[in-house]
Amino acid sequence: VIDAIYYSIDSPFKPSEMRKPSPGMVKKAVKEFGIDLSSSYVVGDKVEDLLLAKNAGCKGILVKTGYGKGILDNFPEKVEDASPVYVADDLGDAALWIVSKTTKSELLESFLSSTSGFEGMLFSTADAYMDWEELEFFSSVGAKTVLEIGGAMSVSDIQHACSVGVNAISMIYIDGVKNIQTFFDVLKDYPGMKRFVSLRDCPDANALRLIKEADGVIVGKEMELSCLEGIPVLRNIDGFLVAQGSETAGIGEVKSLYERLRKIYFSV
């Protein structure tokens, strides 16, 4: 919930109490909402935002989005002098740090070390927002990462996935053999990539033949596939992958940890 938006109409070429880094707008917000500045944060992509935090008695966080990365690379001394308490990847990462004082990497590393049934993460290009940075993190620590492509094939996504060390590409079973065959044909150019198929409904006999050519399948947590005996199977639990052979307790463990992780990380 956004309670208010403040802006200044004063000229940037004259001293003004209402323009950053002067704290006039913050003082106005304090007066209207009774804000405790000592426990408040200013999040921004410029040094002026960090200085605003300093002048107002808040803690400053620099985000690398917008102007942030360029300022961090070109003016590191100015950033250091402005004393940010944290340099965040983006606004979500900043919110995560404010809520839990934990970085995204620390939180995900904690999750990895806390569960034995976890195999990896499933990332979907069909999502509105594809977090490549998160995908790269899981690849870097040796967790299995699978990029799931739904609908039209994206060669650029496959190339990007190869460059960050993704273990496998998975095609969602949408409308029959044609899509799966196209998926296999594209991957012939990438012999190092494993080929998985995600099953969202029951395949017909021809699709089953193609699935048996794959390196493995990804199924929902309840689906039983006795017809695929001998084929590596991963179960998809809200984006987390667990091995088919995992005990029920192992699946429950991942699910429980996922709920805790989601409260802190996925909700911000």
C-alpha cells in the first residue's frame, strides 16, 4: 500500500529544502504519518537518495537498477561516502533485506542446505517475469536448473541458458507431437543440454514414443507414470524439483521449507 507520493516543483538550480538531498519531503511525511526515521529506509538509484537518507536520519539502500549500477561502477567513492547500509540488486531484493536482513543468495543458500529432497529449480519462460539472476545462482552452486519453454520456441533463451550453465531444457506438452518434435530438433544444435518434457496432461501413444527419446520427464506431485519405467523423473512442487524416488517425507520437507521461503522471499 502506498500512503502518499511527494514531489518537488522547485528549480534544481537553486537551494531548496524540498529537493533531494534536502529532507523537506521526508519531514512532511513524518509530520503527516508519524514515521520513526531511525527504523526507516530510503531506497533509490542515485547518490542523492543515499544523502537524503543521511540528512533525514534514515538508512539508505542503493539499487543497481535504473542509474544504480552505472553510479556504482563510475562513482564508487561517492557511493561509499554516502554510506548505504546495503546495495541491492533491485527493489525486491531491497525489500527482502529490510524484512529479513538476509540477501537473496543467503536465503537461497540456507534453503539448499536445509533440505535433502531438493533436486533443483524449474524456471519458465512462460512467466511474466523471468529471473535469470536467480537461475544463474542455482546453476553456480550446482543445483539442477531446468528452463521450461512453453508454446513457441525461443532460440535466444536456449542460448542464454547454455551460457549460464543450465542443466536441461524442458518443453511443456501442449498440443501434441509437433511441438515436442520441434523442441527436440532445436536442441540438436546443443548436444550438451539434457532434454526433458513436462507433462501437463496424459500424452497419446505417439507423444509417448518421443518422450522415451528424452533424457527425462517432469511431472506434477500426484501424477503416477508406471508406463515410464526406467526414465528419470522429477516431480514439480511449485517450481521446486524433487526426485521421483524421494520418500513422501522428503517431498513434505521441501514443501514445508518452500512455504517458509515464500513468506520471506517470494512475497516481496
